[in-house]
Amino acid sequence: MIEVQDLTKQYAGRTAVDHVSFKVEPGEIVGFLGPNGAGKSTTMRILSGYMPPTSGTARVNGFDVFQQSIELRKSVGYMPEMAPLYTEMRVKEYLNFRAELKGLSGKKLRFRVGEVMELCALTDMRRRLIGNLSKGYRQRVALADALVHQPPLLILDEPTNGLDPVQIRQVRELLRSLRPAHTILLSTHILQEVEAVCDRVIMIHRGRIRAVDTPENLTRKLRAASVVQLEMQGEGEITNLIESLPGVRKATLDTVQEGWLYLSVRVEARHDVREALMELALKQQWKIREMHWQLPSLEDVFVDLAASDPSK
Ligand SMILES: Nc1ncnc2c1ncn2[C@@H]1O[C@H](COP(=O)(O)OP(=O)(O)O)[C@@H](O)[C@H]1O
Ligand SMILES: [Mg+2]
């Protein structure tokens, strides 16, 4: 459905997308996960036929994104990051207008606009001016727009960005309800988002793919990267002794300040080593004044993955 090979995009000499290759199979919901500035929107714009790549190729629904962008755009439901909605138009009027642009007319157009308004819970809002809608409703209008011509593939750029928790749940349910008739590529910078809806995750950081995995494996990696921060005083082979505890991967002395040692203890998946650390400290007569278990941010995981990137 999507086949990307060595895709690269440079803006004024800066590389935003750097030799990216991946595939999305029909019926899959794939999450494009990465921190802000990772290159998600750039890739999605290229895949939707709105911007040419600097080099590399991408085929979407069998169309080359560069050579056949007109045909491509008709076969994709693209929801851009900032949906260019017409604030002076009413919801139904806008969707009619968009559906017409996408080649629908007559009975078919009326039926589909009614259907997507129903699907996106917009029917009660159909006469409202878009400019007066809340962010959540505007997102739904953008989603209805992406769906109206029944494209087999949806490319949704941060579809839940800026929504409140209830709205987020509604959009996630809507996305799940679209399978298996639709293939979906959605982007997000939130890990829970991919856990909630995606079959597979493509992690991108600084324009490069860092991992392609299931949400389950990704979560496991996240836990694996957890760290216990320790402030202590003591004698002996401190880091070696800590590393001998089961579940500890590595102990690092970060700094020493006013006689206090600051250590980072990297911990294996699903291990809580805090009690064992306390017992060890007692036995060794170390003094601990602070211990803090820190689950890493997604950013930390990306940095971690980047460090272990064999292509670097
Ligand atoms: N139109 C543009 N002109 C110049 N640089 C851009 C443009 N759009 C994005 N960038 C840069 O490209 C990089 C990737 O951006 P983007 O694709 O928007 O990432 P994401 O969607 O993951 O946040 C960022 O460093 C961003 O500043
Ligand atoms: Mg973006």
C-alpha cells in the first residue's frame, strides 16, 4: 500500500528526512512516532503528493508520489497537521465543497457527506460556522474531509493533537472502527497513542528511522531503559557492587558534589531494584539521602536507540 525507498527531503540544505525506507501493508494501522521536528509531517506531506522529495522514491496505492501526484491525491485521505479549514463556511457546506473537489457529485455526494458527518459525530453541528467550532470539532471536520471520498488509505498527521481526553478517546474509537476496510498511517509524538490504536510502530528521530516494531515491544524497550537516580555517601567498589544486583544493567557515577555521590543505575525491564539497593546500602554502611525511580521520556528512548543505531 505504501512503499518508501531511501526517501530524503532537504529544506535549504537541512535534512529533515534522511534516507527513510519502510512499507505499510493493506489493512494495517501504522503509527509514525517521533518527537517534534523528527520529520513526520514532512514524510506525510510527501506521501500525500503535496511536496516532492529531494531524492528517493515512494509508491502509494501504486502511484509514484512524484510522477502521479494528481491521481495519488484522489486515492488518499490526507489530514494535514494544520487543517486549512475555511472558517467562514458551515460544516456541511464545507464538506460538500471538499467532496465536489474530490470528484463526488449528486446523490453520491449527498449520501457520503451525510455518512461521514454521522461517522464523525458532526450531524448536530452541520449548520455551524467552522470558525465557531472548538478544536475537537474542527479536527473531526478535517477527519470527515479526509474520509469523504472513501479513500482506501488514510494519512493522518497528529489526528488527536490538541484534543481533550474524551475527544481523544472518541477519535481513537473512530480510527479503530475504520479497520479493516482502511489502511491508516498516523503520526504522533505520544507513545500511548500508538499503544491504543496501532498494529505497528515506525519510530523516527532526526529524520531517520530508529526502529520498526509492535507497540508491545516498544513499551518493553521503554521500561528496559528505566533509571534509578541515587544520591549517596559510601566507600568501596560502589558501581561494581550495584551492578552485581540482579536486574541492574549499569551503574554510572555521574558527579560528586560536596561529598555526595550522584549515581545513575540503569535497570532491566520489569525490575524494581530499589529494595535490593537499600539492603546493599545497609550492608555496606552507605548513606542514601535520595533515591528516585525515573521512567524515561520518549525522547530518552530515542536517544538510547540512536546511540545503539548500527548505521551511525
Ligand atoms: N517548510 C519548511 N522549511 C524549512 N524547514 C522545515 C519546513 N518544515 C519543516 N522543517 C524542518 O524539518 C524538520 C522536520 O520537521 P517536521 O517534518 O515538521 O517534523 P515533525 O512533524 O516530526 O515535528 C524540522 O527540523 C523542521 O524545523
Ligand atoms: Mg508534525
